[in-house]
Amino acid sequence: MEKINEFDLNGLIEQGQQWITSQGLELLLGLLGAIAIFYIGRWVANTLTKVLEKILNQRNVDETLVSFALNLARAAMMVFVVLAALGQLGIQTTSFIAVLGAAGLAVGLALQGSLANFAAGVLMIIFRPIRVGDFVEAAGSSGIVEDIQIFVTQMRTPDNKTIIIPNAEITGSSIVNYSIKPTRRIDFVFGVSYDADLRQTRDILEGIIAADERILADPAPVIAVSELADSSVNFVVRPWVKREDYWDVYFEITEKVKLSLDEANIGIPYPQMDVHVHQQGPTSS
């Protein structure tokens, strides 16, 4: 019995030695190849990430969005590198890919809204319809863009309220960006009475516009009679200004026009109601 056991043990040792001799070199080469693929792939991923970072910085993309895009790109590339290394070792990666696909499908179904906001955030990174610091109207709200995050965009209203809007609502609606152009046109409408001297009124308006140095000469401002309304003759005044001067010029010109028309005794019609009271005498019985 002891001889049989000793024979079996020696046979197993010999078979093990033969297997190591025949397969060991192949396993060693596979292991070295996997290690080489991993380190070379990681170097390539880091290099491509740096190239992407340089491109995004040249386009003045927000730092938070740059960081997110770089992390996402590097993670995706490293997944491919790891799968390639496992394949070099002889491990079947089809099952891993199937599991990842099934997990991605399940997560996608559970988080459809979040994925839509994520995709919208990526589109906003690429096409940049709005930037931090822009004053915009989007998704039914208006304000200054303070932060563009992965799933939401934060805006500040003129009265200092914070609005947080899902990115999908912004990209799915019309966007009005008031800050993207260096100049803006102010549209005034001033009404004067039908008794007013239109030539005198035009001269007053032209003088006010010409005296303001913030108003641009090109494009030239427009001053014209636009409508013969029910109770007034309406003038449109359309000067061009730098976008940062818009509201200052708007408020000051409005005040100057009112004061100048008052000084010239040019009436500005306003809604009014006349009430007539009729007294009836006593009725005979």
C-alpha cells in the first residue's frame, strides 16, 4: 500500500513538472504581455487625457466641466486597457462585457432622467450655448449663470435668488443669451400728444442721444415716428450700446427724455378716466 501511494505521488510530481515545463513559459509570456499592455495602455490613456485637457483649456471651458470630462475619458480608456490585459492572460472577457452591458442597461432604465441631464451637460460642454457669467433666459427662467454642473445648471436672478435647473430642460428649450454679443440695442418707445410739435420732439430726442458718449455711432441710432396710436404719437428710439452699459443708459435716457419734454411743454399722454355724475330731481308719486 505504501509503495502504491509512493508511486502515485511520484507520478503526480512528474506530471506537474512536465506541465510546468510545457505551460510555464507560455503563462510567463502571457503575464509579461498583460503587464506590458496595462502599463503601456495606462501611459497612452494619461497622454490622451493631457491632450484633451489642453484642447478644453484652449477653448476656455469651465474648470469643473474640464475635470469631469477628463475623469470620464480616462476611466473609459482604462476599462478598455484592463479588458485587453485580461484577454492577454487568456481570460474570456466576453462575460465581463456582457455583465457591464446588462448593468449599464439596468442603470439606464432606472436613471433615465439623470442620464438625460448628463447627456445634456455633455452637449453643453461641447457646444457651449451658455457660459459662466452670461445673462440668459432658459427653461422659463432668467438670470446670470453661476455654475454649470454635471446634471444641473445654477443661475442667479437679478434680485439675488438662486435657480437650479436640470440641464435637459435648458437644452430642450429656447435659449436667449444676452451676453454673448459685445453690443446690444435699446428699444425705447416715447409717446407724445397729438398737439405736440413733431419736429421739435425729434430734435429733443436726437439731442439727448447725441449727448450721451456711451451710445455707439455705428450702428447709427434710429429715431422715427412708429405709430399714430389712439391717444399719442409714438416715437421709437433705438440706440446701440456696449452690453455692460445697457441698463445704465436705459434708465438715464428714460429720465432725461421725461425731463426734457416737460421743459419744452410737450405733453405725454397717460390713461385717465372722466367720471360724470348726473343728479336726478325727485320723482312725483
